[in-house]
Amino acid sequence: MTDPSDRNNTTHFGYEEIPVAEKERRVGEVFLSVANRYDNMNDVMSLGSHRLIKRFAIELSALRPGHKVLDLAGGTGDFSIRFSSIVGDDGQVILADINDAMLRVGRDRIIDKGVSSNVEFAQVNAECLPFADNTFDCVCIAYGLRNVTDKDAALTSMQRVLKPGGRVLILEFSTPKHPLLGKAYDAYSSLWPIAGKLITGDADSYRYLVESIRMHPDQETLLAMMEQAGLEKCKYNNVMDGICAIHIGFKPDNIEK
């Protein structure tokens, strides 16, 4: 795990290289700025497609009644609301996020929808999850991994808290398969800061979001990182020709519980 106290360690904040110790604070400022209108901006950025993509990801979670699921970087609670109805009264959903502003938005939405009976909330750092080994049937992180400073540490932490045979589900923007689509997508995403300025009054936060997408590991690199973290049977599904990708990996079921 990267030591944030080492001033020689740097990481990326979008295209900018900054000390590791600064990234958590600066990412937090981004999501504090956009929290209340985050879902509206997702609709604009994806032309509404993020809702269909999330539905596909939920199908791949293979959750059943009675399961326990960690919705990591769960933000505004979209996945937790859906997970709650799937796992039922005998199951449990933990909506977790490092950012307090995003977590408050998610908590309020879940309470307003009356689905909070099997949902708990936790402010956590994905790099060092405060849960016991072998706790969850599924750990889901949607559009959040690219904001994590030490992705390798986060993947290892996710693997640790999974039950043997449980799965990690990662939904993230990725690398389009065809170069022409990639160029068109880059051109379209370059407009997001302008839309962010119009909708939220904040262009800089959406400029970071665009840059963080472009700096995120591609499909094969992330697959290798998951395997290095101890996950097996790792695979991914490209969505919209790779604009997004859904990665899945499993904790070996021969590990002692």
C-alpha cells in the first residue's frame, strides 16, 4: 500500500501529478461540489445510457435473497436501492463511500424511498476496508475505482472481505475498442466541463472526471490487477464497445472461512 506520508510518492489527479497525501482531499472536494446534482450530470454525460448499463451490472452481480453485499463508492445509492429489493429482509446491503457529502445524498434517497430496513451506511476508505475477512457475497464498485489512489490496495482489500466464492463487480469507464469511436467519445467528453458549468456551476470538477476516465487502466490492465490481488476466473464485458466495462473476479472457494 502506498504510504501517503512519503513526500516522494506521487499520484495522478486527472492529468496533474500530485503528492499521494493530497489526492483524497482533492477528490473529496470534487464530489462535495457535485454531490447534489451528480445523477443529473450522469444523465447528461451518458445521454441516459448509464441507467441501462447499471441494470446490466446488477444482473451480473448474481445476488439472491439472503446475500450480503457491499456497495463500495456507492455515492447516491442507485445500486443499494436495487440491491435492497434483491437480497430481501434476510439479506444486508452496506452503502459505503469515502465522501461524506455523497454518502448523505445516498442515505437521504434511500430513506425517502422507504428501503432502509436492510441497508446500513459506512464512511470507509476502499484501500483499507474496516470489515472482517469473508463477510460479503458480493463487493460492487461502480464508477469509483478510478478515484482511488492505490487501486492495488483497494482490490486486495475487496478480495479479503469477500466470502470464498464471492465476487467483485467493477463497473467503470474504460477504453473503446475501435479507434474512431474512441476519438468521437473523447470529443464528446471534452464538452462535459461546459455542461458541468451550466448545470452545477462547476467546470473544474467535471474536467477532473474526464481526465480521471482517460487515466484509468484499460480493460486488460485492470484484469491483470485483479488477478494480482488474488481474484480468479476474472473476465470483463465491454459495454458500448468498451466505453464502459464490467469486470468480474471471484475469491477462490478453497480458502478457509
